[in-house]
Amino acid sequence: MRTSRKTRQTSAMEYFRKYLGAPQEGGQPTGAETVERLVDRVQSSTLLDDRRDAVRALKAMSKKFRLEVGTQGMDILTKTLETDRGDAEITGYALDALCNILSNEPLDDDEEEMQENVPDDLGNQFTEIFIKKTDNVPALLSLLEEYDFHIRWPTVRLLTILLTNKGKDLQEIILVSPMGVSKLMDLLSDSREIIRNDALLLLIQLTKNNANLQKIVAFENAFERLFDVIAEEGDSDGGIVVEDCLILLLNLLKNNASNQNFFRESSFIQRLSPFFNLKSDQQASQPGWSAQKVTNIHKMLQLVRTLVSPNSPQQQMSACQRSMFQCGLVQQLCTILMASGVPADVLTETINTVAEVIRGNPQNQEYFASVMAPSNPPRPAIVVLLMSMVNEKQPFTLRCAVLYCFQSFLYRNEIGQSQIVQTLLPTSSDANTISAGQLLCGGLFSADCLSNWFAAVALLHAIMENPTQKEQLLRVQLATSLGSPPVSLLQQCCNILSQEDAMYADGGKIQTRVGLLMLMCGWMSSCPIVVAHFLTNTANIPFLITQVSASESDENETLVQGLCSFLLGICVLDNDDQNETFNRASLRQIIEKRIGLESFSDKLTQIPKNESYTKAAKKPNFTYKHPSEVVFDFEFTRIFKSLEVDILNTVSPNANAAEQKQKIANLQEHEKVVNQYKELIQEQDTQLKSVTLELEQMRYQNTTSTGQLSEIREQVQQLKDQNALLKAQKGSQGAMLDTKKDDDLKNLQEELERLKLNVTEKETAIEKLKGDLTVSDAKVLAYQTAGEEDKENNPSEVAVLQATVNRIKCDLQEAQHMVTERDAEVSRLTTLHSEAQKQIECLNQTKNETSSQVTGGGDTVLLKEEVQKLSNEKSALQERLTKANEESLNLIDKANKAHEETKKVAKEKSEVEEELDNLKKEQEDLLVLLADQDTKIDAYKTRLKELGEQVEEDDDDDDLGDEDLDEDDD
């Protein structure tokens, strides 16, 4: 019997003291010596209890003596998993010992003192040794099939440790292991929560940075199982298990377009909505959000952002955005956005999520524009967000998130851009109403440099790639001070840049200058009207020349000089030459004389070399951690990339003098090239038409040939099949036809013989009937002529005669029935004859079809052989057909003869019936006569009695009969 666990622990302690704890000659044994003895005991013991106690002791020492147990006992412990797998306890002890050996978790103080000389990466080294043996990891995966808690749970922990230490190597092993991922996924269905929760940690490590494993796990129904676990744990109100599920979902979806597409097509986006159902009554009853709930919401928002990330394929992102709007997720996010009591970090992440959900999607952008904040009076959500953006007291990350949301709202949204610009223009609206334009202008000229930068970038996105709104923005007039005339927004930006105190008073003003220069560059690019308006102020170009020609002092000034060079280059590039003072040629001369072309190019090319520029050009969303990192915007980097080369080419040396000659030469060359291309195009059109016609003909021929070839192949195959069928049926059909015909002939001959015999029998019966009728007639005549004496001697003659007549009637009926049967036999023979004729016609038709197919099949040797074979078979069948026709004619003659005999029998039958009718009539007359005689006899007896004569019955009858006869004779 198996002992209890407590008893075994006690026996293990006694075993440890007995075999390992006894002092030796040199004193107490060292840890290495103890481990060596335990390992030897595991190897040499034959009893399971001894091995179990030794493995338990190794497990107890594996934390303090990791190095000793690992170097001496890891192979033995691994072997124990195979040899003693049937015993759950020893297997569990071995797995726990391996977990202690391979783990890199921090140890207690006492354990650290015992392992001062142990390297920090000891667990990684042991892991590398463990996975080098190819059978170890598959053996662990097979142990997952065991349901025993003491086996399954340490196995999950051990696999997690291996993945943590050597993730890539173990991922490759599990990837090629049969059903390895399926066994790991089955752990999520385990009813024991500790195993399920540790399985989540295992899968998180397994799916890190491995797209193939991510796909396999996803197609193992991972999404469904994870959402079920999240729902069971309480969605956003759940504990750390929900967080682990969300981390695993992020691993499966991040940078994996295949899984994202599968997630969307399987309608899992709809299952995100319950996670964001934040009930107002619960919010009111709870004083604040728990830290775990904040983490859960944060992870789920990251999951939503993963599905609609700008780095994803455009089609995939648009499909996810549509699905989120249809399932109401956009509405729920906007509700959280406007809700009160939401923690700042959750609100920041929600704003970023809304930004990417609406980015480039007209439907979502339109809905976002209609969202109203629950304030008094109600205000659009955009206005409320802009108020937070230009408020320097708000957290920096929140302000960046609002700007990103505003940019996403205006991205490819001309209607939204028009709405924002309209709020900047003079209107008759209520002066107390705060608009988006007022907030942007206030932020643009605020004392806070970050507000300047945010507002400038926001205005830049309001006119991005929209020439109409660029022109409309020129109408914006600003009142700088009381009594001063209003100035345009463009001129006010130039004035702020030209103010010496704003430029040099504080190093932090770099963000103000960079923001304004980016706004002006984006505003003037590809819009000559704005450039002309900028050049009308004669102070603007000298200011830019002064800035570019100044000596470099630090990195910030280098950026400002580069942006001024870029703005000056745009003035040259998009100059319409309407301003005589600052036309394109004059600007080139100024740049060449005052700045120098080489210096101009160097300062312009310094911008893309800046680290801030490189960082901003990677992705549109902001990842700034500190306000000092804010320098460039993503959309501005796109503008700079598209115009940098054109500006350098425009401001090249000798561009003005050689430009006209180059234009003329280019025009002439262009005309020549155009004429050549026209001729070439005409020739190509002619050739194209002819080639197209030939192509159509070839296609038609190809189609026809393909059809014919397919028909020929089908016919050849049909002929082969028919030939094989005919060969198979040839012998059987011939024998069957011969046998059938012989049988039919024999049957017909037998039927004819039987009919002849029947006719003979019927003739004999008729002759007999005729004789009987003659005898009957003679008897009747004799009875009529006989005297009274004969009648007295033959009183039953009439009855006999009546019986004879009845028998004759029966015989006549039998004869009639036999004639009917003979008619049926004749008709059956006629039917057999017609069926034989039809079979012959079918054979002829089959031969004709076969011959026609052979004729259309081509001139191949195989078809010729088939045709020859079919011809031979046809001639043979024709001979058989001729014989069958002759036999059929004979059968017809015999049938005709039988029919004539039948007619004769029918005629004789009619004659017999006529004779029978005559006999019936004569019999009836005779009966009448006998009745009259009886009446007369009775009358005579009555008269004699009346006369007093004594009359005996018989004598009287005889006498009366005689007298009556005498009277009759008289």
C-alpha cells in the first residue's frame, strides 16, 4: 500500500539523517558531497521509496546548492521524469528541483550568502544545457497531458522559466514539436485557476516577437478563450488575470496583420465594447478608480490602438475603424472622453485612442465633430480639448494627446479644416462663445512657449494640403492693441519672429520660433498667393537674410537658421514674379551675395541631420516624455522632404542667366521629343491594332483548336470506352443472342406443335360433338315416333338427353377457351418477334454511331485500328443480323400458319355453336310437345273418371296416351 505524504516526508528526513547527516572522519559533509550521495542513491536504488526520498532531498537542497545540484543532478532528475513517470510524487519533486535550478529569481538573504560565488546568469547556463538535449522539452510537453496537479503545475512553471531564460531557442523547439502549442492552449481550459493563470504567463512568454507562434496560438481559438476568461473575471473590474489576458492579446495582435484581420473577421471587435461600459452609478458610489482597473483600461486602450495604428496597412485600419463605429465602440470612447472623474493617464490614453480611431475616417470624424461636452452651456468636445491643450497647467502628456487628436480629426478632412478656419474669420456670433479659432490664436501668441508650438502645429494641420484654406487664412485680422489698426495673422507671425526680445530673451523660446516657422513654411508652400502676400512687407526678406547669414552659436540657432533658409527657399520656389523688388532672380542674387550658396545649402541640410527631426519623422503620434523634446512635427517633415531638393535646384548658380536659354532649349528639345513620340505613338498604334487583330485571331484559333482538341480527346476516350465495352460484351452478347435465338426457335416450334395437337384434339372433340348431336337427334326422333310402350319403358330418357346437351355446352366452352389461349400464344410470339427486331435495330444504330465517331476522331494510327476492329465486328454482326432476319421470317411464316389454323378453329367453333343452337331449339319444341301430351293425358283420366270407369294410374296414363295418339292420328 502507498503511504501518506506526511509519512513519506518523515521517512525522508530519517533517510537524510541516516545516510547523509552522519558526521564523517573529517567532520560534517559538505553540500557537494551530500548532493553526490543523493545522486548516487537515485541512480543505484532499486526501491521506488528510496529514489523518491532521495529526489525529495535534492529538491530541498536545490535552492541553497543550485550549482552543485545542477551540475551533478540535472541529468538524473531529467531521467527520473522518464523512468518514474508513473509515480506523481517523485515526478513532482524532480520538476520542482529543476525549477529551482533553472530559475533566476532573486533569493533570500540566507540563500544569497550560500551562493556568493554563483554567477548571476547560472539559470541561463543551465537552461542552455537543458535544451541542448532534444528530448527534454518534448518530454515536458508530454507531461502536460497528466492531470495530476503535482505534475502539471510544476511543468507549466518550468516551461515558463525556460522561455524566460532562452525564449527564442525554446520557441523554435515548441514550434516544431507536434501538437506542442495545442497542449499549451488546453491549459487555459483547466478548472484549477492557478494552473490557468500560470498558463497565461507561459503563453505571454511564448508569443513574444514570434509571428508564426502568434498565428498558431490565434488559430487555436485563443481570442475566444481569452475573452471568456476576461468576462469571468469581471472585465475592467477584474484583477491581475485580466491584465495578463490583455497582455497576451497585445502580443498576438501587435505588428501582426494576419491576426488583426482574423480578429476583425471573427467579430471580436464587438466583444471589446463591454469592457468600456462604465456605469455612472458605480462611478458615483466609488470614490476613485483602483490601480488595477486603471491598468486594465490602459491595456485595453492599447489593444484598440493596435488595431487602428497608423503603421498598419490602410485597408486593414479602415476596416477596423468601420467595425468600431458599427459596434458602438467609438461612442463609448467619446463618452469616457467627456466623463468626469477619469484618471489623467486613462484620459490621456483615451484621447490617443480616439485620435487613431477617427484618423482618416470621414464617418468617425463627423461623429467626433458632433460630440458635445456635458457643460453649461454645452460645448463641442473639440473646443473643450483645445482648452486643455493651450492650458499650461495641464499635464504635458495630456496636451500632446489633445494635439494628436486634433491632427487626426483634420487628417484628410477638408470639411473639418474649413470648419476650423471659419472660426478664425470675423463672424456675427455671440462674443461670449469660445470658438476653436479663438483658442488657437490665444495659444499662438501666449507667453507659454509650448502653447505657441501646439497652436502653431494645430493651425498648420488646419491648412495642410488645402490651398483654399490657405487663402482663407489670409483674411484673418488681429487687433494687437487698442487704437492700432488690425494686422493679418501672417504679418503678426512675422512680427513675433522679428522681435529681438522674443528671440533671444529665453532659450526656451526655441519652440515658439520653430512652431511659427513651421506654420509659415507649411502655409506658403505650393501657394504663390501667400508668398506674394508675405513679400509685400519689405522687412520680411531682410529679416530672413539676417537670420540665415548670422553665425552659429548653438544647436537651437542652427535649427532656426535652417528653417529660415527653408522659408527663404520657398519664397524663391513659389514666387510668381509679380513683386519687382523680390522676384525670383533678385532673391537668387541676394542669396548668392549676402549668404553664399554653399552656406545656404549647408544650413538647409542641417535640419534632417538633427535628432529631433529624425525622431519626429518616424510616426505621426507623439512619444515625447519631456517638453524640451518638442521640436518638429511629423507633417512638417513630409513637407521638408518633398521641397528640399527643389529648393536647392532653384537656388543653384547661374540659374537666372541660363534659365531662359535652358527653357528655350528645353522647349525645342521638348517639341522634337514630342514630335518623335507622336510619330512613334502613331506607329505603335498601327502596330498595336495589327497585333491586337492578330492576337484576337490567334485567340480565336487557339480557342477553336482547344475545343477541337478537347472534343477529339473526348471522342477518343469514348471510343476507347466503347471498344472496351464492346470487347467485353462481344463474346457474351454473341453467345447470348445465339442461345436466345435457338431457344426462341425451339419454343416457337414447340408452341406450333402444341397448337397443332390442340387443333387436332379440338377437331376430334368437334367430330365427337357432331356424333353426339347426331345420336341425340336420332334419340329425339325415336322418342317422337316411339309409342306409349317405349315411353313407359324409358321414363328418364329426357333427363339423359338434357345431360348430354349440357356436356356438349361445356365442351364447346372449353374449346372456346383453348382457342383464346392459342390467340394469346400467337400474340406473344408476335411480341417476341418485334423485340428481336428492335435489338437488331439497336445493334445497327450502335454500329453507325461507332463508325461516325471513328470518322470524326482524326487520322491517328490508334483510331484506324479501332475503325478496322469495329468494321470487322460490324460485318460479323450484319451476318448474324441476316441470319436473325431469316429466322424471324420463318417465325413469321409459322405464326401466319398458326393464325390461319386459329381462324379455321374459330370457323369450326361458329359452326358447332350454330348446331348447338339448333339442338336447343329442337329440344325446346320437344319439351313443349311433351308438356301438351301430359296435359291431354290428365284430361283423359279426368273424363274417364267422370264416366265411371276405374282407371289405374299407369294404365290410365298409357291408355290415355294411346288414345290421344289415336286422336291425334285421326
